[in-house]
Amino acid sequence: MLDADMAQVVLIGRDWQFRALLRAQLLEEGLEVEAYESVATAWLTLEGSEPLPSLLLVDLSASEGPSRDAEQFAAWAPRIPIWIIAGRSLITEKQLAGKGFELVLFRPVDIGELVEQIKRRVEGGSRSPRC
């Protein structure tokens, strides 16, 4: 399960290529990373999990129900820093605003820059302003 001494990132998203590439780069940077294709599988793992991850990154861009998934993750936002990646055609900024997500990004996303942002976030522990 989760190592209490190591910054851990949990990736969730159906785009396996994006998920695999991001996971590989974060592992290369020395972060502990778990990746899940489905929201349901991620929930089963996170429920009752201690310690909670350092960061939860959710890619809603290929979600079958991005609004529904956003609502589910919003319930966890007070407990876990959550970053959302969305596709503008599936969900709007207005639908994501006020949900407590730490960061909302829209596709296309530069993976190299995203890796740097994630490293700064989990290594520094500082929180970004809530969306």
C-alpha cells in the first residue's frame, strides 16, 4: 500500500498512453506512483487507505461521465490535493469551479511541465489556491 515516508501520486484516467507516459516520468523522478484506468478501481483502493496520497491527478478528458466523476472527486477535495485535467468539449471551467480542486488544467497538457509542477507540489508540500 502507501509508504508514509514517500510522496505518492495517484493517477486516474482512461487515456492509457498519457497515464503510462506520465507514470514513467514521475517514477524516473523518484516519486511513488499508482495509476488506475477506472474511477471505480481507484475509489476501492483509496477508501480506507492511510496515509492518503500526496496528490491525486484525475484525467477527465476521456471519462464517460466527466461531470459525475468531478462531483465524486469534489467530495475528496477537502482531504486530498486533487488536480483535474479536462477536455474543454466534455466539461467546462464553470462546471469545475468551486469544487475545491487545487488545480484544473485543460488539454492539451505539456507532460514535461506537468511533471515539474507535480514534483514541486509533492516535494514542497505547498498548496496552490483552490479552484
